[in-house]
Amino acid sequence: MILKKPYAFLIKHFRLIHFILTIMIGYILVRSIKIYNFFSRYVENVYSTLGDAVPSNYITGFMFVVVVLIISFALLMYLLMSNKKKPKTLYIILSIYYLAFFIGLISYFMLFKNMDSYSITIKNAMVLRDLTIIVVIPQFVFLILSFIRSVGFDIKKFNFGSDLKELDLTESDSEEFEFVLGVDSYKYLRFIRRRLREFKYYILENRFMFILLFGLLIASISTMIILHFTVYNRTYKVNQRIRANNLIINVNNSYLTNLDYSGNLIEKNKYFLVTNMSITNNSGLSTVLDLTNYELITKNGTVYPTITRNNYFLDLGTGYSKDRIENGKEEEYILVYELKENQVQDNYTIRIIDEIEYSAGTINSKVKNIDLKPNKYLDSKEIGTSKLKERVDMFETVLNNTSLQINSYSISNKYTFQYEACIRGNCQNKTEAIVSDTGNDKTLIILSGEVNLDQNSHFAKNKKSTISFFEAFAKIRYDDKISTVRDLTPSSLIDKYLLEVDNKVNKANNIDLIISVRGKNYTINLK
């Protein structure tokens, strides 16, 4: 193998190399100033949202390539200067600076990646702005020095003139050397040992260069690993906001169940993974979700959301069904995934396909993976039995801090009450009567007490449901039978609840009000 020393080439193209180096330094300088301007605007305008804080807007893959090329050019010039016994301080500083810059660039990229969804404090933005300008200033110096050498100024100081003889350019700078493998094994081994010794001495003589090269290699490998796990294959968790399809998505919670909101089995051998998520539309246009972009990854196949099962999960949120999300609005929806028995597991991954168009040179992810460890509601459980006038707290259920207290009850086919009605400031007392459907053997249970429904619960925030607390979760057990309830309570009646039940309740020896919230059963003994 015939190799040629590179020194003659570097000397002959000294100015061209520095001209290219100047362009690359200038490019990085412009991009760095752009980053500085972003933080300056952030501080001045006190941003609350970061619509333009996308990594590809500020840090591109081409920037990483250019920084590596700058370091490579600096190392080549360091070799030349070392060989010619010329001043090499500039190239040492240049290599160290841009190696550190390369590592810092990774940090800035990760910062912008997180700022896709989360804002930073003004204090931190000021620190980042000041740090960025400190990073930018040396680049002006490097740009000027590189430009000076590219045009030939101050040549005599470094002995780089048009006359190549002044450069001490000799035939040895471009001489060829032969790499021959002999047929005799001892010659081969002797040659290998000699080359290894020479290479060892060469490394020792140029240890600084090899340290920089090794550092660059480690930084490059680290960058690829970081990008692999934090960008291209990044996995998010619940309550981490992500940007996909021009939307900001936050998975609030997830549930694995085979029961409906009142604790009844939905279908034998069927299970459901329900995800409650907040979706913010900052795209500038109203949008409809493409549910095929929201894949649930299981050990036994991929599952897509269904919109036909939403009514079983009124307590977990508003079911999404091709709703249009208006620009600037934040909506909360549930996506329901129907599972087979062999797809029941402890952990799942939702893979959101990002349909944003990607341009060459940008670094971004086309899928967003979200790890889920759902809360399980797979069987019924008796929580406890309470008496009249005892408060029942339901913090163990999906209703969070909801509580119920029943002070008394009565049974009648008719309930009459008075209330004050005001129209345009004119108020008058009115009487209203609520009558049960006696023709279908129904009667009324009149409960006196108070329901404190947690307004932050998904049930309270469900925009599509008009079902009341009692209709959703209550039933009457009389003796050994169960009666469903129909809530006839008018909005004008306060602290009393009128529930239509089976007429046979009137003659029962034992009457219990059972509140069943997705399998969590609370019993209140009425009689």
C-alpha cells in the first residue's frame, strides 16, 4: 500500500483551507446568534408559550456536521504546524473550543426539545441568554483570525508566502512510503512490531491531537446514543406534554378495566384500555384527530381506538368521536382501546404517529412513544357500610374527593315542594309536584342529604354526559333484590334527591342505598 504525506497538500492549499474554515465558523456564528436572539426575545416578551421553540428552528443536523469539520480542519493544521515547528496555539484553542461547543450543542438541543412543551422561567432564560453571548464572542475572534490567514495577511510572521520554498517545503512532505507484506512469517511479524513501535512513538509525540480525536469520537458516539434514545426513539411518561401533529398532547391517566362506570361487566373476555388526555390545538386551524395515528402497542399486536364503547366510561372522561378541536382551545378526551384477553398486561405503549413534514437536515422524531402503567379496575370490591348521617368519602374511586351524606329518607308516590322563581327581578313563590310512574309500579325514595361531587373529577368535567350522580352510580337493594334508579330531582330542589325505584321497596324490611363506582361499592343502610 502506497501512502503520501499530507503536508505539501496542506501548505499548497493553506489559504483555501482557511477560507473554507472561515465560512464554516461564520455559519456556526450566525446560528449561535439566532439562538441568542431567541432567548433575548423570550426575556423581553415574557413568553408564556413557545410555538417557535422547535429544535429544527435553531439546531440542525448540519450544525453538528460543520462543527466536526471545523475540529477536523483545526487538527490537520495543528499537524502541519507541529511538523513545521510553527505556532500552533490558535489551532489548539480552536479544537478545544469547538469540541466543547459540540457537547454544548447537544445540551442546547435537549433544552429546546423539552421547551417544545414546557416553558422556562425568565430568570433561567436570562442566564441562558448571557451564557449564549459568552459562547458567541470567541467565535468573532476565530472568524477574524481565520479570515486573515485565508487572504494572506500577516504572512511573514508565520512564513506562509507565495514562494513555497519559504515554507520549507521539501520532497519529504509529499514523499511516498511503501507498505509491504512479506511472505515469510518472521518478516511479517517483525514488520508489524516495528510499525506498532513507530505508531506508539507517533502517538506519544502527538498525544494532544489524539486526545482531541478520541474526545471527538466519544462526543460523536454520545450524540448518536442521545439522539437515538431521546429523539428518534424517545419514550415519554404520563403527564409529560409532547408535540405531535401540531398539537400539544398530555396523557393525564390510563385505566385497564372490564367494567362500566357502575361496575357492571361490559362483555365476557373483553378488556378496555382507556387513556384520558388533554389536547391543545395551537396549529392555527381547527382540527380533527386521525385516530389511526394513536396506536396502542401490546405484546400481541397493535390496537387502534374505538368510538363505539365511549358510553361505558362516562366516569373517566369525555369520549372522543370525531370532534373538531378549535384553534387555541384545550380539550380533554378519552381514547378507548378494546383488548382481547391475551392482550392484558401491566404496561403498554401508545405510539403517536407525527405527520408533520420534515425537511432535510432537521432533527426530529416521526413517532412519539408514551409508556403507560394503567390503573386496574377488573373486579368488584366492598369498601364498607355506613349509617344515616355518616359521610361517605370516595377518594378510593375515580371520583377523587367526592363525598355523600344521607341524613334521612322517605318513600312516597308524590313529592310536593315550593321554591322561589325570579324572572327579570320579579320573584314569586311556586309549587311543583313530582309524581312517580305508578302505572309501571314505581315509587319515589326521597333522600335528604348532600352530594359533594369533585368538580375536578373526569365525571364532573364530561361535556357529553347529562347523567346524574345517582343514575350513574346508585341502586337500591331491598331485601334480596336490586332496583335501578331514575333521578327525578328538579334543579330547583336543594339538599333533597328524588329517586324513582320499584314500588316493592315500600314493603321491604331492609333497604340499602348502594353507590358503585367502577366496582368500588359503598353501602348506606337506610332501613
